[in-house]
Amino acid sequence: MTLASFSSPSRVTATRQLAAFRMPLTVALAFAVVALVLAWSLVPGLFTGHSPVNGVPAHKLLAPSAEYWFGTDHLGRDLYTRVVYGTASSVSSALIAVVIGVVAGGVIGLLAGFLGGWVDIVLARLVDVLLAIPKFLLAVIVVTAIGFDTTNAAIATGVSAVAVFARVMRSEVIKTRLATFVEASFLLGGTRWHILWRHVLPNASRSVLPLAVLHFGDSILVIASLAFLGYGDPPPASDWGLLISIGKDYPKWPWLVYAPAFVTIATVLSVNRISRWLRKTD
């Protein structure tokens, strides 16, 4: 047996961690797509020189070309520009939905899993009721109650995801609460709230990050669906779902549907791929 066969544990661990965080090509491509979408939402003027609202009537319903990458709509507006400027609304709405789901669901799951007893019973039944309602139906109910608006659609999407985050957080808190280091902290005189914020929350929240990334893509899809049905901002807004809804009225010019639909699908698939990669490296 040679000396090379004797590898130190630390070296083996480092090698395994390096292999775990090695980024596949598909993940790199997914990050590139998401980075482009975020850049569109932050500085859309850098990617197009056309107006998303004003068009050229003489150029209406033109096919995709070098001048108009995604073609033009029925008012002569550049569809690529409309998609780029609609990214800010789609991304910000999805972020609002994720924040609502993570914060509200995380607090419910944290309290239910850590306190236990009647608190766990009451909150667990509340989560069961929310899970019994189809998520999209719940979003439609909420947005109908509070008003048709993209921000309200984001709030409705976030409310529909609270139960999922609450269940995941509760299970992780229960598992962490029973860990040896938590029991040792109790024996050393740690208070319940110190242990909750110092040990339980940081360890339990690790599994929430991949779920939040996954829900970000799901929120884009749900909000686009609500906009497609007319629950978002009215025209001349350029939300992706609204663009698809308008384009379906012109079946002879399919790029009006295909272009925003392709951008939506590519973004959601890229976010889902990143979420799966994060779960594997966790």
C-alpha cells in the first residue's frame, strides 16, 4: 500500500465539498438566464431603444426581424421591448409573493414546531385547511377579494404559499429541536428564546432557501396566469401573462403568444433548475 492511498479526513471532506459545489453546465445556463431577466427588470433601457407604450401604426403585426426581434403587436409596438419592460412587474411581484410566503409561513412553522402543545395543534390545523384549498383557486379568491392589480395578485400568490413554507419549517424545527446540540444548550442554561434564535432558526431555515427559489419560479407562473385571466394590471401594462392574453386574439400572428410564453417558460425552468441544484448541495 502506497502513501498516496492514505488521505486525511479533512482532504477527503474538502474534495467531496468541491465535487458537491461543482456547477453543471445546465445550472450555469440557468444562472445566465436568471441574470439576464434580473438585468431586464433593473435597467430595461439598456437592452432596447423602443418605447413599450408608443408604437408605429405603419409597423403593426410585423414578423420577427433584425429590427424587431420578437415582432410587433397590433398597435405597432415592439414586442421585445414590451417583454423587457414587463419583466420588472413580473419579477417584483414574484419577490413579493416569496417574501410573504417565507415570512408568514416561516413564523407559523417556527412557532408550531418549537412551542408544540396546543399551539402546534391550532397552527397545524390552520395549515391543513390552507393545504386543502388548491393553490391557484386560493390565489383567485384572495385577489378577487382585495382587487384586480398586479401587486394584489402577488399578495394572493404569497398567501397561497404560506401553508407550504409553514409545513416545511415546522418539520425542520422539530428535527432540529430534538438534536443533541440543542439538548446540550438547554443543559448549559440556555433560555428557550436564545436557543430558538441561536440554534433552531439558523439550522431549520437551511431547507427553506431551495423552496423559496422554487417558489419564485412558481410565483412567476401563477402571477402570469392571473394576469392572463385579467386579474392583473390592465393595458398598456406589459406583464408577461397579459401579453400572452392579448396575443391569443391574433392567431394568424403566433409570435405575439410564442415570444412572451417562451420567456416565461425559460425563466421558470431556469429557476427550477437552480432550486434542484441548491437542494443537492445543501
